[in-house]
Amino acid sequence: LTVFALVIMLGLSCLVIFKDYLLGNQLLVFNDIGSDTWQQYIMNYTSIVNHLRDGSFSLWDFNNGLGINQFNFNLFDPFLMLLYGAGVLLGPAHMLLYNVIQILKIMVAAFAFYWFLSQFSFSVLSRMITSYAYALNGFLLVWGQHYQFGTVVIYFPLMLLFCEKFIQKKKGKALFPVMVFLCGIYSVYFTYMCLAATGLY
């Protein structure tokens, strides 16, 4: 029931927040500051999809300037994999599902944080309200797509969750190094910040 209520609350909120982007002619969740999504990321996403479709994908793309290291563009972000998959199947012109993927990410972030809070003796209502607020935080809403969907908002509470399981000697404690690995192949920069914060925790 709690999970269902959280899904309904977030679903309705996302419909209100993103209505212009879900029902209108906007492709992006927000026109981010500096327009990097338009001017940089979409070009690289399209390049990755085109190379995957014609079988010529390389981790170093020479189509732009003197070349771009594609590994820096979060190839292993599971949400970007959905985007690339849609591009490979439907073509790059039909892969710009930023708004739908962003809503999916909001849902997953809420559940990751709820799961983390469930390791403590907080009430169900307080966990639900806090997870709702966390999932609709400003970084994820505005800057999430600017930083290639900012999946760190999901990875970080999962790292804290498995760290807490390790501290409490609960089942699942062995998944902490797995989360460090997944975060590491997602973004070295965000892994550094997540591990620094986890160390303080």
C-alpha cells in the first residue's frame, strides 16, 4: 500500500510538473542552463546510436573535433542505456525520451531512498514523505539531465543502504562493493563524491 501511494503521489506530481513536456512540443524536461543538452549531449547520443546501428562503435569518436572519449558520456548509465536502446530500435530521431526517462528516474530514486530509510526505525509515513521530497529534489529535476541524467541520486542512497547493511551485519551487506563498481563505471567524478560522503557517513 505504501509503495502504491508513493507511486500515485509521484505520478501525479510529475504530470503537473512536466505536463508541457509530456503533452506539448518540448523534447527536454527543462532547457538547462547553458543548453548543454541541446548543444553537446544530444549530438553525442545520436553519434553513439548511429555507430551502434551501423556496427562501427568505438570508445573514441572522431566525428567531433579532434575526437571525443565516449566513455566520459556515461555509457554505462542504465537510464542512458534505455535511451540508446530506443535509438537503436527506433532510430535516433525517435530516441529523445528525456521526459519519460526522467520520470522513471524520479520513481527509482524515491524507492532507493525509501529502502535506505527502511533500515532505521522511522515511521512509514515519515519515510514516504522524505522519499517523495528526495525524489523531487532540485538537482534531479533541473540538473539531472544536464549531468547526463544525474543517476548519482539513485546510486548514492543505494551505496548508503548497503553500507548500513554492512554496519548492521544484515543480509545484503556484500552488495556494497557491487554498488561501488556500478557507480565507478557510471562516473569516476560522482564515485569520488559518493565515496567521500559514504566515508563521512
